[in-house]
Amino acid sequence: MNKRLFVSLALVLAIAVVIAFYPPAFLVRALPATDLVSRFGKRSFANMLTILPEKAVLSEQAEWAEWTLTAPDADAAFSWTALPASGCDAVLRVDAAPFLAAKLDPERLPPGILQGDKLVFALMAKGADGMAMDSDGGEIATTATPMPDPGAAFARVLDTHRDLLAYHYQLGHYGIDVGGGNLLEWAGDPSENSLDLVFALDPGILEQAGLDKNNVDGWIAGSVIVHDALGRKVSVPKLLKPFDLLTKG
């Protein structure tokens, strides 16, 4: 190989390695702008909030504040933090009554899932060593002032947990996993989708506690198609509570 060509290729490779492991600030700032799933996920979620029958509500206490959207049937809710770096970034809460009626044994559930009359699935905030970068490439600041815009507050959560946001092409849905395969999903375009808002639970841990997943009032035993670590399409069982927000819900 020509010595000059060899040196040139080695130099290009060295620069590529440096950029990969020590990207310059301007590149870090530019990368989020190319993340279409994140950009449109945030935008479509904010749009979904505007067509909810009951708008998202801000709850404030001494040491926490959260935005909450409630399902049209009032049997499920999704909350997300309005205070960056709070203890919990997002929570799914669903009424436990129909699950208990379908043979769920509370004594066989892992600690913390049954809280009062709710089943609770929480996404904890990252610690200081897991501080994420915001959409401008800077560290997400900690503040004691709740974010007054629910869409902006949720965008902050997605910036922190980008790895938990996905887009499902089959249904035209974005979704965030709050842990254990329990998700909130929303349509990218509600005008072209009859499933605008979907609460989705992984039935596995509930079935281990005795649940008859086919007899949970208000929930549908179904499945969703996801891609595994090798990129293969696999069918995953879910308990689904879907709503069409542009009709009667």
C-alpha cells in the first residue's frame, strides 16, 4: 500500500476514534436534533395532552411535584415529574380492584407494587452519575421550581431516559417503558389512529401472583410486536387498556 495513503487512512481512523469516544461539544449538541423518534415522540405527546377529555393536572407538595393524566375511564393514570432530579420520574397507577377480582393474590406480589387500592409501576430518577444530557447537549439542571408546561416536563423525562422511548411502526405508537415492560403508549397521529392512548402492563409478574389475565375487567389480554436485541420481531403478551380520544374514548 502506498505509504502516503496508509498514513492518510491511519489519520482518518484516529480522528474517528477520538470523535467516537470524545465527541466535541458542537457534535454533542447536534446529535439530538437528528433523533427523530425523540423529537416526534415529544411533539406527539404534547399534542395528545391537548385532546384528553380531562387535561393533565399538576400536583404540588413540599418535596415533590408531578403532572398526571387520567384515563378517560378513570381506572388508570400516568404521572411524570415536574421537578428535575426528583426521586421518581414517571409512574403508572392502575386500580387494583379488577385485578383482585381476577384472582390476583396481593401476598404473592413483589413489595411495592400494591399501594393502597392501586397497582404502581415506577420509573426512578437517575442518580448524579447517571445525569443525562438535555436537547441542547448540556446537563439537565436541578431546580426547586416545578415546570409549568406538562409537555416540556415530559420532554425532560424523555431526555433523561431516551433508552426507554420507542416507536412501534405497526401501530404508529410512541411508548415509554416505566420498568418491567409496563408502558404508556400514545399515537403519533391521533387523526389516523383509533388507539390514541394505551396503558400496557406486562402480565407475567401478575400471573405469577395468581392473576387470570383473560378476566380483568376493563383490560384486554393481547400482545404487541417488538424487536429483540438481535432485531428480530417477537410477540410480547400485554394487558391493554386502549382509548380513542377523538371519539368517546
